[in-house]
Amino acid sequence: MTSLFDENGKNMPCTVIQAGPCSVLQVRTVEKDGYKAAQLGFDDKSEKNVGKALAGHFKKAGSAPKAKLVEFYHEFVDKLSVGDEVKVNLFAEGEFVDVTGTSKGKGFQGVVKRHNFGGVMQATHGQHNRLRAPGSIGAGSDPSRVFKGMRMAGRMGGKQVTVQNLQVLRVDDEQNLLVVKGAVPGAKNSYVIIRKWN
């Protein structure tokens, strides 16, 4: 992340995303595939790391192997054909986008970090090593079990997350960079999917 200053001198946190160029590898139609979509590929990949099936797919599209393939179902797919390139000029400053990515994996975490539990918050009355414990989970002889969905310790992060309504602050056509206000899910250099709905 970085930050920019607006015309009033306010400091705005923002994220810089490389948003292209993306190659159109396949256009799906209702007649042939049963639905309408366009498959875009991003980030060149070495041919030796691509299986034969995918290598044939890229060769048919006349494109170099790509590391990330995503299908889009938006109305702009009607204007695309195989071999086209989608660049960052698809976006405009001031509009809002949704960004989907895989959040950072944080491993096995306790309830305080994972679910924002408060903990016991006192160390009196003979308590020992109970400050960050979950406390009672509510199961007694009546249910004789723990209900599904009980908030407990476990693996945290590493899931698909969508952050909605991020404002586009800058569009750099030369370097295909998109600057959005706020944070996006995932670590540095990870892949994200950007959608615009207007």
C-alpha cells in the first residue's frame, strides 16, 4: 500500500494494482457453451511449465501461456473477440470497483485473534493461563454436543475475500497501473480480480 494526497491535502491510503494487459483467450456463447462469458489471461508463463492441454488452448488463441485465467460474465464481453487485449483504460477515475483476492494465510489462531474475543481480562481468583481462553462453549448434558458453527480456534485466512466499492483514484495507461482507495485482499504480488458494475 501507499498513499496519495487529494486536492484538499487529505492523505488517502491506496493500493497500486497492475491491471493489464489481459489477453482474450476464449469467448463463450449461449449457442455453443450455454452461457455468455469471456476468458481473460494475465501474466506470461514459461511454456515448459504448461501442460499439453493448456498449451493447445493458448496456441489456438494465438497467445503466450498465461499464469492466471479468469472468466468474466459482464455485458462488455459482447465487444470482445479472441486475440483482443483488455487494458487498464477500461476503468476511469472516480468510478467504483470490486476487488476479489485470496486473503493472507495466518495459520492456526486462537479465538482472540480469529474472532475478536475479549478473553477473561483478569488475572485474579486463582486463574492461570486463562487470559486468552475461549471460556464455556455452551454444551451441557441437554444438547450433549457442540453446535455447528461455534466460534473456536482454527485456521485463519487463506480464503477468497471480496472488498466492494473501492474508488479508482488514478489510471496509468502507459504502465497499466490502477490506483484504488483502500486495501485489497492478499499479499504483495498476488493475483486479484477487478470488477466494475456501472
